[in-house]
Amino acid sequence: MASKKLQSRKYELAEQLEQLFDEYKSILVVECDNVGSNQMHEIRKVCRGKCVIYCGKNTQMRRVLRKLEENGRPELDKLRAALKLNVALVFTNESLAPIADMLMENKMPAPAKAGTLAQCAVRLEKGMTNLEPTQTSFLQALNIGSKITKGMIEIINDVTLFEEGDKIDASQAALLQKMDIMPFAYGLVVIKAFDDGSLFDADVLRLTDDIIVGKFKNAAMNVAAISIEVGQPNLVSVPYSILLAYANLLAITDQTKYSFKLADKFWSGASAAAAAPAASGGAAAAPAKEESEEEEEMAPAANLFGDDGDDY
């Protein structure tokens, strides 16, 4: 009888998973390591109305995905390949980035466990602890200097118990538990996102409009630089080519008697900008005046582009 109930439950979960694929367009693949049932229940309450979290065996989820692929959804093969280790699927019709942030924020503090890798470095500061003198053996086993002060253990010097990524041993875990220190925080970790038939890493969800625009600008500048260097104009290089040509023409007017209207306007503006701080500086006003007189001597004798008066 138990076997029939279990088989019936499997069919029910498989049908539920198929319905989720029909109802929702976007999916997040999340890691569930060190996430207990109570924490998962709390996360589901927070996500209610925004997304649905489906937890099941990978073999069963892959079986359902293979069935959907055969029924006309071949794009799901990428998602099926991502179902490895301890993962769950989060279904939603909303934007993926806010859902991913919401899942990542719902973490709970957890104690260190022997045999696991440290999420972060743990440093014990010197000072009084809540340990009784009978617990000195834990500190001695970890080479932590201590002394008895007023019936309690006092750590003499600051000590780093372990670094990020180190494997935690039983003595370290026991010491942290006795000191009521829970250094880690576990929750659902988004590793993949599936949207519009494409599977991509979770880092893509952190891209903002400003980052995308900035990367586009940098790419356009690089294309323009290459185009100018090889002499092959294109849409992004033409404005820079015009600016370079204008700068060259200004240099010509500075060294010759030729000029044009935009050059006269530029030099007059430059003279005014140089004269303004000089006027407030007293003695420094004289050089600015001389410079202005020199520029007056460089009045245009002939227009570089002809005498028709066109403003280039």
C-alpha cells in the first residue's frame, strides 16, 4: 500500500511540474545546500504571489523535461542539463532580477559544521568569553592563548580561526557552538536563469542599464579608434574624424595667416577665457593683453574655404 501511495505521489508531482512549465515563462535554477525545511517554508511565504519554488529529485525533473522536449519544446534540453546536485526550480512571470534579489536576501544564520567549507573568515577577538575554565581544552587544541579571569576564560590575543574556503574541522565547529557564534548565513543561491528559450548565468541578472550603456560606449569608442587608425570611416568614427580635422584646421590658423569664421570664434573665446582670470590677478593682466594683441595681428587675410562667407 505504501508503494502505491508513493508512486501516486510521484505522478502527482510530475503533473504539477508540467503545469508549472505551461503557466510560467521564466525559471531560475537555485542551489539549496544547507537550507532546511523550515527555512524553505519561510522563503515560500515571502515569495507567495510572485514565484513558485519547486523542489524535487533531479531524475524526476529531468524525466518531465525530456517528455516536454518530445512534445515540442526542444529548448528545454539546456535547462535539463543544468539539473545537477542539490537544486530547485523557481517559476515566475515577473522580471528575473528582482526575484533573484529577493531569494538571495532571505538567508538565515547558521552554525559552522565540521567538514564544510567556510563561507568567510572567522576571527576571534581577544577578551572575555562565556566559556568556563573546564573548556580550556578546546582552546588549547587550536593553539589559542588564554587565561582564567574571574572564573571565566579570557582570550589573550586576536586569532583567526580559519579563512574563507578552508575546511572546518570538528574542534573549530565545537568551539564556535560553545561560544554561541553562528558565522555563516545560508539560503537559496541563484546559479542559472532560463528565459525565452535561453539559459544563462546568474551574473547576467546583475547587469543594469547604466552598465550596458557604458559597455556600449566603450565598444563604440574602440571601433572608432580602430577605424581612424586604419583609415576606414564608419558611423561611429565620422564625428571623431570631423573633430580631428577641425583641430588640424585650428592648428593651421594658429601658425599661418589663414582663418575661417569658426576659428575666429574659437580664438576669441579662448582669449576671453584667458583674460578673465588675468584681470582679477592684477599684475598677471599684462601678459594676457599682449597675447590678445598677438591674436589681433593674426586676423584672417583670406578665408581658407574661399571668400563666399560660408560659416564652416
